[in-house]
Amino acid sequence: MSRALVSLTAIALSCHAALAQPVDWQKAWDETLAAAKKEAKVVVAGPPDTQVRQALPAAFEARYGIKMEYITGRGSDQGSKLRREREAGIYSVDAVLAGSQTMFTVLYREKMLAPLKPELILPEVTDGKNWKRGSLWFPDPEQKYVLRIFNTVREAFMVNTNQVKPQDLRKFSDLLDPKWKGKIAFLDPARSGTGSNQIAMLYEQLGESFIKKLLVDQDPMISRERRQLTDGVLRGNYPIGFGAEDGEMERLQAEGQPVKTICSLEDMPGSVSGGNMLGLIDRAPHPNAARVFVNWMASREGNEIYARALKMVPARVDIDAESFLPPEVIPKTGMNYFDVFDYNFTVTGKEEIRLRVKDMLRR
């Protein structure tokens, strides 16, 4: 066979492959969507934030005509519920949106998750050019079970601006000023979740002595309800709050309420978070609807709807985060942020710190 003929053959084959790929994914997608509509619904476990609870089911049903049953709860509570159901042979949930602690130390560790990567069908999802990392972001060790769809500079804490002025808090050590004793509130740092994440990050960077002074000597109010923390900051009962509802705080600030999110201080550049990551539950009762949901959640439409509701920075490149988020929460190139959603930090260091803090608060 001549070299010219070989070249022509190669071109023909490459053209065939280019034409076949869209047909293949489209056929798989059409078949999945048809089967999902027969299943009629998808059951998703996710965070209790009001905006998320309202936005996701409505948008998903409008897009596909498939009902979303959205089950809300703290990540740790969701993990415990799923564990109890499995022990009883019950499989009621299709997909989950949860933080790193629940995803890594419960769902992934206890093998409740199905491989997610093979279920992603849409080219706009699988094409690396649509993601800021140049590829899909799977932070689990096997890189196929947990999909990270956000990367946001996290608030360190929130303040009531009527009571806390910029000059009052320039460094984290300023939180130890006696004038703030009894005026600081925390989301329970002894429980897995946002509260323990925040304290673990401070512990790693500022040490155990600082944390002991902050959590014990400053006599803070500790709550398991983010709404209570939000109200405490807004009303000024606890003008410094760790773990309040960040999305709600953003909305209150936009309305002119005396609240402000603090992302970093002079002695710490800040941290980044993956928000609620995406997982597919093993033995999902509605497998096709679950497949449609995870593809939609990672698509531009689903990711943006969720990002706007949760007030998180999408990991996709085709969503303009600046149009709905303040600049301080968007990661800047060249900054050395502490990643609180790092797998190793979550499953080892953070859990060890949580247990130390739990023991500290018992004394």
C-alpha cells in the first residue's frame, strides 16, 4: 500500500471516529434519558440550605420532566441515615451532595459510592477544556468516585459590622482579646462537618494553644444550627460567628444588613473549599435518573444553578462567577491557599484534630 493511500486511509478512519463519537454519546444519552423518564424520579440527599432546596428540584424537573425528591440534612446525619438503611437492606437514595468529611470518611470509606466517572456521558462534562484544572476533578484516591465541582475561597468567619470594626480584627490573635469573651459563636467543632473543618484549619496553622484559648478561655457559644449562628451575628448577640450560613450572609449583606464575611487576615491568606461534592450511590433505586442527575449537576447549567444557590465558585471555566459572587471568594492565581477539602487532610489530620478538640471541650 502506498504512503499516500495509507495517509488517506488514516484520514478516513479519523473522520469516521470523529463522526462516530457524537453518535455514540448521543445514543447513550437518549437511551438513558428515556429510561430515566420511565423511572419518573431521582432521590438526592443534599444540604439543607433554603436556596438549594428550592432551586435544584425545580430546575431539574423543568429541564428533564423528572421529579427530584430532595432530602435535606447535615452531611454527618445523611451518612448515618444511609448506613442504617444499608444495614436494613434499604436503598432509597440515588445521589448525594456532601462535604469532604461525609464523602471521604463515611460514603467512600464504607463503599457506599458507585464509580461516578464512567457514568458521565455529556461531552460538555467530560471535555477537560471546560474545567479550570484541565480535567474533571476527582479528589478521591481512585479518582473516580467523588467529583469536586466547586473551588471557593472560604470565609474564615462572619462579623456584625455595627459591633466589629476593621481595626478590631487585623490578625487571628485579635480574637483572643478579652473584650470578645462570650461574644463569639461556633458551629460545633466536635462534630464532623463545617465546624470541625474550620477549627482544624486554624489548628493546623495556629496551633493547639491558640485553639484552646479560643474555644475554652473565650467562652464561645457553640451551636449545631447554622441558622442560629446566622441570627446571632445579624442581631449582634454574637458579633463574631464561625459557621453561619455563608450564602444567607451574602444575601443579607447585599440587602444592606450590618454583616460582613471575613475571608483572610494579615497572618493567614485564607483557605479554599470544595463545598458540596457530587457522589453516585451504589445500588441506586433509580439508576438512569441518577445518571441524568450527575451529568446535569456537572454540566454548565446544573453547576451554575447550584453555584448561585450555594454561593460557591464553579470549577468550570464557562461560568462567570464574578457576576454573582464577591471578588474575595474567587481564588487568585499565585496565592497559597490552604485546601480544607484535601483528601489526606480530611481522613487523617482533620479527624485527629476533631477528636482532640472534642476532648478539649469536655474538660
